[in-house]
Amino acid sequence: MSKLLNFYSIIFLHFAPRLRGAAIHSEQSGNHKTHIDKLPMYSYKNPEEWKVYNSNCNGQRQSPVNILSANMALIETANPLTWKGYREQPLNMSLENNGHAVEIKVQWEHNPPYITGGAAGDSVYVFDSMHFHWAHHDEVGSEHTVNNYSFPIEMHLVHHNNRYQSFEEARENFDGLLVVAFFYELNEESNYALDSLREGLKAITETGSHVNIKPFPLERFHLEFHDKYTAYLGSLTTPPCQESVLWILASEPLSLTRKQIELFRTIHLSNKDDHNNRPTQPLNNRRIFYFSDTE
């Protein structure tokens, strides 16, 4: 297998260039409100109807997808995925129930963390926020699946390309966003990072609620990996589903206990949804790549 240092230079040949995405609701301000004024209107009860109101949701590179290990293409590279700033202590941290997910928002005194190298090539992707997807029982919950297997929870770290001035501008461009996904599996050992969210989760059970929590470095989630991961081109998994995301999926799942997953299931979602994981979408001739170090 040839050694490819820039992921984009190869796989962008498989896709249309820039996509005209519609505006998507986002709360990116640093205000600490106790209630979110506006929530996007869609339901996980009828995800097949999203395309009626959001044409992007019927696109050719939608996410999530099922990752088939037998069909992955190997990319050996000496250019590792590089994480910067994730071990720094944030200035502020908050939890929000935005009606569709539990979202963690973080503020730093100086520059936010970022990712570069590896599948990201020379681009620099700046951290924006993170959130979780789950369901009402253990057999489903993650948005992506691996060999048709679903994990109970999936965590997303959302980043935007620093060549754009904001997340809102970035999501309208084909190379605008990078999302790193982590799977969680049930284990008897309590997850330290999720323990740090316990009291905050109890405070945001109602849709639109918000609470400040004691800040801690994001590295507490055991985020940093440098090779042995999966990557592909896809979309946001919520309407309007802009096809502007480079997805990176960690190979090693994290762990959580039954008590911890049940705490997520106490969160009230919009439209009385009991899950927030979109079904997997067709690959439509896209390639899934596995990145491995050459050494």
C-alpha cells in the first residue's frame, strides 16, 4: 500500500467539490443562560422525513455509516494525528440539554485545542464542542456501527477548520468540519470523566436546560490517539445534514457502567424522543480508510 501523507488529496477525487448547505441551528455563544431560547425542530421518530425539509439529508455522503472492516483501505503514514491543548485546564465548562443531545461547551483563557496531521493533513481543526448519542436500551445507541454492531453510546468531538472564521462558515464548505467519534461499551469499572458529569446531568434533565460545571481538561476522556483509526468523508448527523465532515473514529472503545448509561436515559429530549441516534446511511461508493503508523 502506498504511503499517503494527505488524506484529502486522495479521497476528495471521489466526491463533488463544494456543497451548498442550508443554515443549521447552532448555539455557539459563550453566554451562561439557564434555558436555551430556540431549539431545532426535528424528531428521531421519523428520520426518513428529514429530507423532505432538508434536501442535504438526502445527499450522497450522509452520516453515520456502518463500518465494515473487510472493506477498509489501509493508509500507512508517518504523519501521525496530532492533538494540541486537550490537556489544558479550561476557563469555563457547561452542560446543555439542547433537546437533541447532551452538549459540553468549553471556554479557554487563550486558544482552544486543535487537531492536525494524519487524516487531517496540513489542516488545523479547532475544537468547538462535544456531545453524546444514546438510545433506550443497550443493543443500540451509537450512530455509527462496526460490522453491523452498535455500541450503547457514541461521543462526538466537533471541530472546524481554522481557515474559516467560524463554525457556521466552516459547515458550509466541503473541508469545513472534523468530528472525532468515540464508542462506549458497558463495563464494571466507572468512567472517571463521566463521573465528573454526574451532578450536571442530573441538573439538565429538562429540554433546554443548562448548567455550569467544574472545569476539567478534556484529556480526562482519554482522547488522544495517533494512529490505528478509521476515517471517511460524510455529513453532520442532524438536519440540515451538511456534507462537510471529515469523520475520524477511534478504534478502541471507552467504558462506562450501567448506572452511568442510565443517567443519560433520564434526559428528556424534544418530541418525547427516547433516542438520538440517526440510522446508518448508504455509503454510495465512498471509501473507508484505516490509518496505521508505518513503524
